[in-house]
Amino acid sequence: MVGGGQLGRMFAVAAAKLGYRVGVFCGSSDEPAAAVASFTVCGPLEDHSAIEDFARRCDVITLEFENIPAETIAVCSRYAPTYPDASVLATAQDRLIEKTTLRDAGLPVTPFAAVRDAVEAIATAATLGWPMIVKTQRSGYDGKGQHRLNTADDAAEVDWQAGGEWVAEAMITFDREVSVIVARTADGRSSTFPVFENEHRNHVLDLTTLPASIPASVETEARRIAIAATECLDVVGLLCVEMFVRGDEVMINEVAPRPHNSGHITMEACATSQFEQHVRAICGLPLGDTSMIVPTAAMMNLLGDLWVEDSPPNWPALLSIDGVSLHLYGKHAARPGRKMGHITGVGNQKEAIAERLKKARAQLSQKT
Ligand code: ATP
Ligand code: MG
Ligand code: MG
């Protein structure tokens, strides 16, 4: 596993369950995945001799984030099959290439245009309309590097130089946001998880619920689009496709070729978790049953904002609530907005579960 964050950590646990030894390549030995790895090799991603030491010890290589330099992946693939491959990463690292590739394959994506400055953004409004949202083409996550432009005046506020190249998108008034995770093997077998419904807060995922409150026809369409995107990009491993639903219409927002935050819900809600499915996919094993094993479920993120210096989160208060499953990533430093862990609940009514999770999260701020 290249990358030492929480996705790598939960992947390593799932792989260990199937009897694998997992090596982790990460920046330092106190990263979340290092604590559960069979071995770690530490170094910057640009350190080719470190990555060689790592790759030499692996039978198959995968990753937990898409912004890995192409040369690093090239080094990996000299020693072991590396999934997803360099071409998938090249596409997923650049919003413009990603959106263009998917659109040219006939898939519905949010209307977009490449822009470089305020003049071009304003000109684009003739086709995209106001409001629009501009995003840096490369290396944005959790809404970083994005600006909503309501009028031409807002375009003047953006530091266009700082972002490099940009993509402008029509602001979609969606009914729901959903995601579909697809697993695909090197010999072309694929399988989707049920559609997850996602709510964001400050551009960061806050709540995922399952099943999504959408008609069966929209569910079928979302799964079809997700599989088509996976095949179009020729992904081996996992691809998460984030989508907007407006009426019967489904359109792609963006894709991520790795386990996804919304998929954490599968650990309690589905017969196979996204992490086990990832292991199965890259190892060429039969893909697991993705069907739900509970009627409904909800997953809520725990961000670093809950950690305040003079009183750490009140874990006993949270753990005293039945029906709340806690996952912590073992991060040493909490920062506002940083993903520190998540909680999941299952049961008959997803709104009630989400309410229970919200109360549980609020308990963390109770003084001991
Ligand atoms: P991450 O990779 O962490 O999911 P990101 O920085 O790549 O985030 P996006 O997924 O593009 O950002 O956008 C973050 C959120 O902002 C979306 O989940 C959605 O709620 C909102 N958003 C983004 N683009 C649009 C759009 N064109 N119309 C309406 N809402 C949007
Ligand atoms: Mg993104
Ligand atoms: Mg996103």
C-alpha cells in the first residue's frame, strides 16, 4: 500500500484478515497505516531508492490517494503489478482530463469549461450560467481550491495565479448527492456496491446513509454510469464515482480510484467491505457479495474540530450509547477539518440512526 492514511490502514486490516502481509510506504512511521502494517518503508514519494526498496518486497501494489507522482508509480510497476496504473492516475489527477475523458465516452458529467482567469470565467457564464463553481485542475480535495462565483464581481476575488489551471462548472441544484463504488479485477470482472447517499458540510463529507432515497430506476442508472466510468478509465481495484441526482437525471461530479470515505459504511452494512473488495480485486480473487446485510445504515465523520486542548473527546460518553460503532484512525495531531475517525449505526430507519449518530457525536463534547 502506497500511502499511510486511514484508507491504507483499513485496507491493511482487511488484507490481514485474508491472511496477507501488508507493507506500507509512507512519509513517517507514525502515520495511521504504519501501526497495523507488517512492514513499513518511509520516505518521500519522490525518493526512488526508498520506493524501490518497498516495491521489491511486494507481490502487488496499490494506493490510497491519487496524487502520486507518475514516476513513483512507474518505479513500482517495474517490480510488481500496480493497481490502479499510471494512466488512471494521470486522468484522475487532473479534473479537466478526467471530465473530458468521461464526457467523450458518452457519460453525463456536470457542464464544464477550462478557464485561466476572470475574463475567461466571465465569458464562460454565457454557456454555464451563474452561479458557477471554479476548481483548480489539480490537487484539490475537501473543497480546497474551489470558489463559488455568483456574479462577475466574484471572479475578481479569485487568486487565479495561485491555482494554476482551472475548471469552471455549472453550479448544480441537485436533489441528492450519491456515490457508487465499483470494484474491478485485471481480467475485467466488476461489481458495484449499493448507491450511498452523501451530505457534505463545508465541502467535507459529513453523513453517508444507505440505501439512498432514490427510485430504483435512478439506482440502476447510477450503477450503470459507475461501471461504464470504471471500464472507460480501465481501472483495476476500486473506483468511487461521486454523482449528483436531479429528478431522474444522474451526472458525475468526480471520480476517485481508491477506497472512499462514503464507503466506510460498508464495514457494518454490506456482506463485504470496500476494503476487503479492494484486496480481492487487486489480488485477482472472486469479488465478494456487496449486498446489504442490514435494512438501513448511516456513517458520520469525526473531524479534528471535536478535539479541544483542555478537554479531549469524551469517549466513554460515546461508547455508552448502544448501536454506535466507533472507528478511530490513530492520528496523533487533531486539526480542524482533519478526518480523525467515524461512527456507524445500523437498523430499521436510517433517519433515526443518523439522529442517534448526531447525538453520539455531540456527547463527545460533554465534559467528563
Ligand atoms: P473531495 O475530493 O474531498 O470529494 P473535492 O475538493 O475534489 O473534494 P468536489 O467533490 O468537486 O471537491 O466538491 C466538493 C463538494 O462541493 C461536492 O461534494 C458538492 O457538495 C459540492 N459541489 C462541487 N461541485 C459542484 C457543482 N458543480 N454543483 C453543485 N455542488 C458542487
Ligand atoms: Mg476530489
Ligand atoms: Mg468530491
